[in-house]
Amino acid sequence: TKKKAAYQQEATRLAYKDISFSQMVWVFMIGSVIGYEVETLFCLITSGVLESRQGMLYGPFSQVYGFGAVILVLLLAPLARKGDQWVFFGGMLIGGLFEAAASLIQEAVFGSVSWGYSEQSFSLFGGRTSLLYMCFWGILSVIYMKSIYPHMTKLINRIPKRPKVFFTVIIAVSLTVNMLLSAMAVGRWGERISGQPAQDAVQVWLDAHYPDDMLREIYPNMQFFDK
């Protein structure tokens, strides 16, 4: 029993030995871009429509996929050594819960939703995810952990230390500002829809720089609840 526990502890240590904050910043950025591109292509193929799938105001980024990419690495790293079936079912569960949680947070913070699966059979958590899309998460997790993430790690590790530190800071700061500004603009958008006039200089600035038409083009699938 002690040997088994020691083996599991060592296996877990090896799984996480190359994972650092710096690496996760790059994983977040790359995952955001890949997610944006995949979802844009998926929409084009399935509906014949080319529309924005941005999650942020600026750049081809979708933070939902960025956070998803980081969470999958952090939670699936120990399972990646056990076999594809472990990664598949682990990714299924993690992806489904993450998607439902992201939808719930968006609804609670902004009073809006951007996706829903209520019309599908076996929809879960009030239509925030579904069994079908959880299976997609499982398949994606196997491909990601077995093929994409190892190559991503090699690419990140090839960057010399000093430039890597510099660009990591630039990426972390710029994406954080981008996400905060996006959240403020969307939050103010919801207030305008509910008829709330600007109360201060910040809200006046947001109204001037991020009007409804602009945000509707960036977030075409976002729907606000009646208040």
C-alpha cells in the first residue's frame, strides 16, 4: 500500500513538473486562438455563416476556450499517463461541468446567455450543456492532451528565457485588460438594453466607444434576459 501510494505521488509529481504559471499563460493564449478558429470554422461548415466568435473586444481570442485549455491541463495531466479512456471520461466530465459553470456565471454576472442546448436530447443543467457536447469534450480532451498539448509545450519551451519572461508579462497584462474591458462593455450593454442611463464618466465613455451595433457584431449570439 505504501509503495502504491509512493508510486502515485511520484507519478503526480512527474505529471506536473513542467507546468508553471508562465506556461499556462501561453496555453491560455494559444487555446483562446485555437478555440476561436475552430468555432468559427464549425459555424461556417454547419450553418454556412461566417460570423464573429470572439470572446474579447480585440483580437481572435475566446477566453472560454483559453480557460478550458488551462483547466484541462491542470486536471487531466495525471490521467494522461493512464490511457485514452481515462482522458476521455475525465474530459467529458470536466468539459461539461466547465461549460455549464461558464454559462451560469455569464447569466449571473451579465444577465445573458451565448449558447444553449435545451432543444437537444439529453440536455443537462438546464440546457447549459448536453451529453452530445460532453462527448465532444471527451474526444477533444484526448486529441488535446495526447497530440496538441505536447507539441504546444515543446514550442513554448523553445523560447529563450529572457524573451519568454518579457512576452509572458505582455501577454498576461494585455489579455487581462482586454477581458476586463470586454466585461465592462458587455455589462454596460446590458444596462442600456434595460434602459439604464449612464451614471458616470466611465459609463459615458463606454457608451461612446462600444455602442450596441458594435457589440452586436462582436457577440451575435449573446441574448439578454428581460429585466
